[in-house]
Amino acid sequence: GDVVTYHCDPGYEISGDEERTCQSDQTWSGTQPTCNRKACPVLSVPNNGSRTEGHLYGDKVTYSCNEGYELIGSENRTCQANQSWSGTQPNCSRTSCPPLPPVEHGSTSGGSYYGDVVTYHCDPGYEISGDEERTCQSDQTWSGTQPTCSRTACPVLPVPNNGSRTEGHLYGDKVTFSCDEGYELIGSENRTCQANQSWSGTQPNCSRKPCSPLLPVEHGSTSGGSYYGDVVTYHCDPGYEISGDEERTCQSDQTWSGTQPTCSRKACQELPIPNNGIRTEGHLYGDKVTFSCNEGYELIGSENRTCQANQSWSGMQPTC
């Protein structure tokens, strides 16, 4: 008539007859029960990770993360007697790489976690030299090496004829042009290499400096140019000869060498006075000499003679 009640240890639950009665035939009613481990809820697998199997009392579940991820939370959880799990549910978070050092004259974009790609950008006027992109790797290091931002280059500027320039052709460089003595700069004196790899301003050239126009010379003319180094030659009209500088040169200070010459009348030989006669004065180009005889005499020959351009006299020498 006695009743036996079965009790399972903590963490176990009865399976079968919980109570059995001693019968008159000295046998027990029912069958022998068993105590089985209780079950906890099946744990979820974290994203980008894995866990071991198990969900019965006493089972220990161990979590791990994929390469490049680190575990945040409980690495191990145990199914407890009250059918709850110890610890907290973990997750797998991407590992991070250390901050990259700044790049001079540039910047970066992108994240710093596993798998992130950082792109380097150079400031206007600079270009990348080295790895343009670097990836955060599973071992928390960055791929590649630190690049640099170098100044971009403009085309090398030509040196003007009869001039010179300073050196430089990288972004920000200023090139200054100058001309040789006697030449003046036409165009931009200074040109700067710009961010778009073009030069500011326009290409200059060195032009010969001009001298001021020379005054006209009476009874003459000039030939030649009026720029630095040019030589002007003076020419007198027929019957005139030069007095002073026949040639003058345009100098680097834009003045003329020498002084203004003049064209003077050429001279013929003075004519003799005929015996028993007289003549007027004159012996320069264009002068006309008139002869006359004393009373009782008559003129034989040219009454008038003119001094000609070739320094000879027209007509013939008269007599009285």
C-alpha cells in the first residue's frame, strides 16, 4: 500500500511514472522512470561567427568569430538547472585598425574597421605617390604603405630669345622673366604653376627697345632702323657734305650715340678775278658768280658761272 515518489536532481526532469505503489502481490505498479537533463532554449548563432552545439543542462556552448571579427559578450554560456543560460548573448564586431597618420597636403576617406578601404586624396596641385588605397586587414594592420602627396608639374617654360628666366615648374613655383640689356619684356613678367598644371599669364618675349625718332637733317636724309643695335646713316643731298657724326647707334638706354650732324654746302675753288675786270663773291654749291669788265674792255667767255654739286664751275673762265 506504500507509495514511492521519484524526485530528480536539480537540472533533471522525470520521464515515466513519478509514483509507484507496493501491490498485494509484492510487485510495484508502473515502470521505472528516468531522470533526463532539462533543455535550455537553443542559442542563436551570431552573425559573422559560430558556436558549439548543446542546449541541455550542463552543456557549455563556446562562441567564436570569423576572421576579422572580435567577440563582444560571453565567450562561454552554460545551460543552468533553471533552464536559463549563464552569461549574455555575444555578437561579433569587426576588428578595427589603428588610426592612419595624416598625409601632408592631402586627406583620407573611408572607415577603419576590418574590410574597410581608405582612399587617399591629395589637395589641388598635388598628386599621389604610392598606394592610393589601403585596406584594414584581419590582423588589424593596414595593407600597403603610407603614400605621399607631391606637387604636380607644369610643362617647363622656354627661355625667351635675348632673355632669361628663373627655375621652377612645380605647383606653386613662380618663374620670373627678364631680358638682356637693350631688350624689353613683352608679356607676363611672372608666371605661376597652377593646380591644373597650366601656367598663369602668357609667354613673354624680349623685344629690342626703340630709340626716339631722330630729328630730320636739313638738306639730307637718313637710312636704318630705330631699335637697339640699329645704326642710322646720314646722307646729304647732292652738293652737300656731312659735318659731324655720319653714323649714330641706338643704345640700350634708348638714346642715340653721337650728336646730330649737319649737311653743309660743298665748296668750289675760288674763281680768279680777270685782269681789267671784277666778279661777285661766292664759291659754295649753288653760288652764282657774275663777271664784268672795266670801261673800255669787253668780256670774252661766261658772264655767269655757278658752283655745281660736283664742286666744279659751270661755263668757262672769262677774260676782259
